[in-house]
Amino acid sequence: MKKLALILCAVLIFSMSACTDDDIDNVGDNGTNDTGTNDTGTNDTGTNGTDTDMTGANGGADKDTLTGTAQGYGGEVKVTVTVDGDDIVSVEAVGEKETKGIGSNAIDELPDKIEEADSTDVDGISGATVTSNAIKEAVDKAMGNK
């Protein structure tokens, strides 16, 4: 019976160590301890967006580069949106603290969907709902400042 209890304890300890954070320094973006809290809502803690005018060399086409932020699962998600009139030309998302293999999938895949649709009215990435919503919210904030 003691052997069974010992084996179960060893399995439990091993399974818990597989769930630890890869962030060894435990420092968040703002120099605070990253304790792994799971924010499931969105916080309007970042910049609402910035507008930078860029004039193209071909006939003076106006393209705007807009930025926005929103709270993701692991931290702040930042987007840079390039628009030409109402056309979304490109979307880049950055979220260093998002979970690798889950939230990072949304960071990699969702901007292309938004570009193709010229809208944030797209399906999120399965399994990465919070990060997907943060990307959409950050793009909406950026576009709201246009």
C-alpha cells in the first residue's frame, strides 16, 4: 500500500512539473512578478491607438499605420494595422507572454484572417479564445483612432 501511495505521489509531482511556466526569470513586461494569473476578461489598460501617416511614393497614396493594445491571456497584446482608406492592408500582432502552441497560434494565424476579411468579424482560433478576442479588440481600438 505504501508503494502505491509513493508511486502516486511521484506521478503527481511529475505531472505538476510539466505544467510550469517556461519563463525562468519570472519578470513580466512591467518589471513585476509574473505569477501566471489567468485574466479571462479584457482590460483597457493599454494605449487606445496611434495614427502615423505614411505617404507612398506611387502617386501620393495615403496609408495609415495604426497601433492598438488589449489584454490577452498571458499579458498585453499589441497590434500594428496598416490601412489604405477602408482597406486593411496588413495586421501584425505581438504577444510575447501568450501561451506557446495555443495563444501563439492566434498571434500567428488571426492577423491573416483579419486582412482577408478587411474586418475583425472573423472566427477566433480554436483553443485561444482570450488571445483571439484581444487581437480583435486591439485592431478595433486601432481602427477607431483612424
